[in-house]
Amino acid sequence: MTQASFATHEVFNQSPPFEDVDLFAVDRPLAEAVAANGGGDAAGELSEFGKHWGSAAMAARGRVANENTPKLRSFDSRGNRRDEVEFHPAYHELMAHSAHAGVHNSTWNAGGRPAGGAAEVVRAAKFYIASQVETGHLCPITMTRASVAALAEAPDLLAKVMPVLATRSYDPSFAPWWTKRGMTVGMGMTEKQGGTDVRSNMTRAERDGDAYRITGHKWFMSAPMCDAFLVLAQAEGGLSCFFMPRFAPDGSVNAIRFQRLKDKLGNRSNASSEVEFTGAYAERIGEEGKGIRTIIQMVQLTRQDCAIASAGLMRSGLAHALHHARHRSVFQKHLADQPLMQAVLSDMALHVEASIALVMRLCRAFDRAPSDAREAAYMRLLTPVIKYWVCKSAPGFLYEAMECLGGNGYVEEGILARHYRESPVNAIWEGSGNVMCLDVLRALSREADAASAVLHELTGETLGLPGAGEAVVFIGKAFRRPDGERVARLAVEKLALLAASAALNAVSPRHAELFAATRLAGNHASMYGAVDLASADVSGLLERALP
């Protein structure tokens, strides 16, 4: 008697996993943008990083860390208050790999000063690659890196912290920071009643000898597993910035009471919390009343990372979409050979090329700002511009990437659904779109001459590109209008497109011309692929995006 077979089909015409690839080597726009902005000597180091993070093992860690979300353990088994956040081992492995590569500290030297050279550009390339695999764990990574800028306002404290923060060890143990092999630093600014308006914060700071006791709450405390936090509170002299460790100097658990972890749309591997301070120990950073000026040094760097991460998410979406299209056949042809799909993918590839060129140009400004006034002006004016455009581009871009995979893109087994849920956070965190536009207007009013010089430089770098001259005229008029705030979004977006055209022109002039023609010379269609790119440029863009 013949054995009946219950196998009803075989699996074919499915794309293989996009794994075990060198995420640096397969990304020519990234490699060329890094080289154009001073980081070419790090190509070998970045390739090793790209191979590691492009492995199937790292992809699995990212998936598992998001499927097993953090848990708050308020008390131990005997009823003692602990306020610990428990993570799956995969999350700790991701943190350890990022720390080992210096993603949390490589832009600083051992004394907490800028490392110099192309440290920002090289580190940004790593951050960009890591964000393609798992973005949630990068929240404490970026805040730890950025905290050093604010801690510089308290040199004695910085000197104590840097020997621990400057190591490339990740130590997840719940212990006083000064006893650990490595540490992470989080941040708490937002309160229920104020949100962006931190001057309305009600958390109070009262002197206790050389230190302070903090009483109040934060509606969002990012990365509550960190060893210390930078927080804002009202002192006698006004809103001030404080360093609040998880453990008080006597080794006792500090009075930081986590009320709950936020149930977020994305960013699931990372914990965000609501918290109360009940007389928590803290040390002041900077002068009383100068809290915003102090912590904004940290925020400038975390905004930079928001743009890098969003660009990385878009790059991953493009890579997965293009990889799938090259393996999937429809109507007797591979998707990648269908003219409509080529139009969509090449338009997306052009957007990613411009985004990474712009982000790396910004990172070059961060590298050179300490010794170059022009680069410092570029950094101050364009950081909010670039965060605005890149971060707000990501959700729509990732939706389009999902659609390229059809139903496979929509299910949770693939990475694109996670990327899509992840993408809005960078536009919201560290200042929403309107806040970025207001920051640009503020920079223009405070540093009009420096801003004018930046615009003049962009004019020269985009000379001859389609629509660039008209964009410069529009930007100048828009920002001089008495009701400039009403058109601020339009002007900031136009400024971002101009800056992206300039940055891409230094990497790939042919594609800068295409980008300017489709974005500056006219309004880009609301859907990717609704542009007319020459067929030769279609193939060139796709080959550069993924060989």
C-alpha cells in the first residue's frame, strides 16, 4: 500500500533571508559618504563591523529582544524596593556588542574631550549600521555618548565618571556605577504638564550640603536601567541640570521610584518609564538656572543620532526591498526587472543616497566644529533641519519598502514591520517637527550672520544644480517674513533639500543633479516612483544601493 503524502506544496519563489552580509561593503553610498567626509581610513574597521552586524546571529538577537520586552521589578521577594528593569539576554548581548565597538563613547578621549579626526563620521557609520539590525538598544547608547557633553560643565564629576564611561565594557549588573566595568547614562526632562515646555517643570531640587535632594516626577524617563541620569529640576536659582545616580554615595538604592514602563508603538526592546523622585540624591551640573543651556549640549548630540538612526532604518528598508525584488518573480520576470518596480526602487535609492550623504556631512561638522567656526555654524543651524527632514521621511519611506514585499512585508516574522513601528520615534523624541522648525528660527535670529554664511556656502556648493538658485531665494524670503513661523516647515524642508543636494554633490555629482531635479526644481510627487529617471540612472542607483 502506498504511503499517502500530506505535503501539499513546496516552497519556491521566495527571497532568501537578507543575512550574513557585510552591511558596510554592500552599501556604496555609505562607504563613499564616509570617505568624502574624512573617514576613509576606517574602511577596514567598518567592514568588520558590517560583517558582524550583518550576521544571522545579530539579526536573531534583534528579533528576540523585541519579542521579549523589558519588565519592571519594583520589589524583591522580601518586599524591599528595588525598581529594577529586567531584560532578555539578547538585549544585553546587543548592548555589549555596541559597547565593544565604542558606539557609546568613541567620539571622546579618556578625559572627556572630543576625540578629533573623523571620530564622529566613523562612529556615525557604526550607529547607522547597527540601527538597521536593532534600534531600540541604541537609546541608552546615544544618551551615554551624549551625556559627556553636558558633564563637561562639571569637570570634577566628569573626571570621576570618565574612567568608567570610557571603557568598552558593558556591565548590566545592578550596582553603584563607581564599582562597575562600564556604565550607561540616561535622561529625564519631560513632565506631564509641560512636555516640550521644560521651563514649566515642577520637580524641585533642594540643597543637601554639596549635593541636592530631588522631589517630583518625570512623565518620560528614557532607558531606566541606566546607572545614572541627567535630569532637570527647579532649584532656588531656577531650572537646573543634575546628575542622579541609581545608587547614593553610601551604596543604598537611590530614591528613584519607577511607576510603570510605557507601552509604546515601537522601540519595544528599550524601556521607557514614568518615575517619581522622593528625595533622590543628585549632584548639580553647571550653574543654577542654566539647566537648559547645560542639557542642550547633550540634546544636540542625541538629535544628531535621531537623524543617523532614521537614515539607517530607511537604508535597511531599501536593502530588504531590493533584495526581495531581485529574487521574487511575477508574470515571468523578476520584480526588479519590472519597469514600475524599478521606478519605485530607484527613487527610494536616490532618497537614501541623499540622506546618508547629508547625515555624514553633518557629522563632519561635529568633528570640525571645535576648531572651525564655519563648521560650528553649519552644525548649529542644520542639526534641527536635518533631524526634521530625515526623521519625518522615515515612516512613509518604510511603508513603501513594506509594500515592495507585499504581504511578507506586513507580517511580524520579517524586520520591516518592526522598522515601520520604530520609525516615528526619532521624529518625536528630542523635539518634534514643530520644535525643530522653531529652533531653526531661533538660530537665524540669534546668529543671523553665521546662518547667512552657511546659506551662502550651500549656494556655492549647489551652483548649477536644477532648482537650487530658486530654492536659495525662497529660503531667504521665507525666513525674513514677519510671519515666518507660518511657513517655517516649508522653508526648513527646502533648506534640508538644498543641504542634501550640496552634500550629495560632493559624493556623486550625477546623482546630486538627479536629486535636485526631482526635489528642488519641482515638487516631488507624494509617492515614490512617480518621477521620470533615465533608465541608465535607474540601473546605476540600484547597483550602488546593493551590488
